[in-house]
Amino acid sequence: RYVSVGMNHASLVDVNGRLRSFGDNKHGCLGLSDSGMRSQPTVIPYFTNKRVIDVACGDSFTIIICEVYNMKKE
């Protein structure tokens, strides 16, 4: 659905709104809480219960926009 490519990594949002990242993970730019390289698109656990609607990759960072659930109605 959406794909963004940085200098050494990439992220994508699939049709179900799940975020996946792969490539060089220097400085933790994949969002996997480590710095190990990934050669296959890997689901990012933090966003498992969130619907990601857009993603943008920079040189060594990733920006994610997701929907907010369970907001209090006043």
C-alpha cells in the first residue's frame, strides 16, 4: 500500500495497516529495539495493535503516522 525508502533501509505499510521494515538498522531506525540488520520485511511489534496510515524514511530514521484508538469522548 505505502512504501518509503531511506538511504539504507525501507518501510512499508501493508493493506491491513501493518508496518514492516527491513535493511540496515543502525541507530535503531527500523523500530525493532535493536540494531541488527533485517533482509526481509519484519513486522514492527510496537505498531501491531495500531493501524499505520503512512510512513516516511530518512537517512537513518523513520516517521510513522497511525490512527489513534480509544480516545475519551467528552
